[in-house]
Amino acid sequence: MTTCFRNDAQDSLAAGRRWMTPSVLLVLALWSRSSVSQEPAARFVGSESCKTCHARAYNGWQKTRMANVVRDPKLHPEAVLGDFTHADPVRTFGIDEVAFVYGSRYKQRYFVKRGDDYFPLPAQWDVAKKRWLPYHVEPGTDWWVSHYGPTNMDRPTGPTCDGCHSVNYNIQTKQVTEWNVGCEKCHGPGSLHVAHPTKTNIVNPEALDAVRGNDVCMQCHTQGQPLGNPIDGKYYDWPVGYLPGQRLADYWKLEEIKPGSTNFYQFADLTAHKNRMQGNDFVQSTMYHRQLRCFDCHQVHGDTPSNLRKQGNELCLSCHARDKDNASGLKGTVSEHTHHAEGSPGSQCVACHMPTIEQTIKDNFVAAHTFRFITPKETEQSGIPNPCTSCHADKATAWATNELRSWST
């Protein structure tokens, strides 16, 4: 019986092979491709489509700066922070010329529309100091300057800005699904998920591996260049074509770091010199290499300061407290570690490990994200500011070095 069964099976297999002629195989292959191609591709549908099911996240996100990066002053007059009431020689334009205001925390810039492009106007508002400052990207600063003309009106925001300040910026049509950092900027196109919500047809950054999870944030919070530049004859300052869940490195090359060199982008120890380089800093850190993600500290669906999950030392101590199983945990109290009074500015973790030395606008600085402690000795060697004499501005680096030597912890 067994032998008979084998013969029957072999005969059937042989018959099948005779039926599978090259022509039939070609037809089957084409049919298979056709079936795959008929599967709908996900499309961008806008953040409004998300709020019915994700009301809490949507309502929290709406209050964030990312949801309000660029705004039309005619629709949102409350978004205008600059003083357009009083004349100022720096400001040569009126609010009636402004199509978009950009920014609200450190600076606010103003865009005018010409045809289907936007262009930056030549003054910006310093939010902290409430003053007008000139705005013009000078030669020898951003890498893209040499590829565009010398005036602001030679430099459309599409290639230099808009890809990060919108969802689905189309470089051919210059149209967007929506302005601002909407849901799909981080979760990818959502049409399939809206039609039939499952965990498999939308990107959840928290479910990605650490590299791809961080890439979602670093698509905008890094300085670099697209691998494909120039694209259709233009030089872009954002990762054209990248979608959440993909490897950013397939689209984007981080700014080259040059140890020992201080320039527009970096200090000699490789800490960033300017804003929008949080990711360039972070990839150098021990925490990045231990697979922490940006959103382990930041919650982008809430309007807390800097979108932090917890405030002050509470955030850092959720991992670095002495009762945690962590080689980098404290060996004593916070004040014993910092040698500053409990609760004082000098006893904040960020005071030493995230000094505000990266310029975002004249005399305004944001926090470094390497989490390294910059020593007074490094200041002497290369000029990078250290947190000791940045705070104790009346003291010399030699004083700070002697103080550190006296510490036993």
C-alpha cells in the first residue's frame, strides 16, 4: 500500500510539472504581481481623521508647539508675538504681508507667499527679549547657502524648511496634506488604519526598534543632508522621501563631525553648536547606545514644558536614582552628587549634563543632548563653555578645576 501511494503521488507530481509550462508560469507570475499591486497603498488623510478614536492624544497634541509651528495670522491673530504696532528700523514689513508666522518659544519668523512658494522676511522676533533682530542666513553658516541666491527672496522655504513643518510636503506640487507636525508625521500615512484600525496598519514609534524609533524624531531634529541631493535640481535641508518606520540612514546623512574643530555646527568635543541638532548630540550618548528613545523622556501628546514626561530631577531620577539597578545611578543623595544645595539651580541634573550652550537665536541657547559633563579643562583647551563657569561667571576655569578636585564623590 505504501509503495502504491508513492507511485500515485509521483505520477501526479509529474503531471503537474508537465502542466507548468513556461507560458503558464509567466501568466501566474503576472497574476501574482497584479494581485499585489491591487492592494491599496496607505494615503495621508490628516490629523482630523485621528481624533474620533484617539481624542485624548489628539487634544493633548493640539496644545503642543509642534501642532502650531506655522500659523496663518489672518486665521490666528493670537499667534503673532512680534510688535507690529511700533515702528522699528529692523522690521521693514507689515503684518499684512505675512502669510505664515513660524515659531513661538525662542523666536518667531515671518514668511511671505509669492506664487506657490513661501520666503522668509528679513526680521525675526526675539521672544525672550521682546526685540526685533535681522534675519538672514549668512555665507559660511548653513551648508545650503551656497546653492541659493544671496537674498531671502532667493531662498524658498520649501527646500529649506517646509518638509519638517508639514505633513507630506510634495516637492513637485509644493502642496501639503496639512501644515505643522501632524499625527502622520510620526505615525505614517493613516488611510488604511482609519478604514480598518489594527496595530499592523499604522506605525507606532514605541513599537519600533530603538534606532527606527529615534529616527522618527531625528527626521527633523538633526542637521544633515538628503543622500539624493540635489533632487530635481534643488538642494533640500530635510530627508525627502523618508516615512516613519523606515531607516533614516537610507535617506539622510548626518552632518559630518570633525573632532577638535569648532565651527558653525559643532564645538571641538563634538557637542552641537546650534539648535536643531538634538539628534546629532544624542547619537553620541551612552543612552542612545543603550537603546533609549527620545520619547522615553518626551511626551509629544502633552503641553508640558519641552514636552517632558516628568519635570526637573524627577525625570532623570526615574532611571538614575540610587535605588535603581543602574551602573549610572547615584551613589548618594542628589546634593551629595552635585555638591550644591538640594533644590538649587546647581543641583538640577540638567545644569551639568545638559548645559544650554547651543544657539537658537542671538544670545538665546538651548540644551545639549550628549549628556556629557564638559570640564573646565575642555574650556581651556577649545573654548567650549563648561557648566561650572557658565553659572559662576565671575570665576575662572582654574577655580572650577580646583573645586572639582576637592570633591570626593
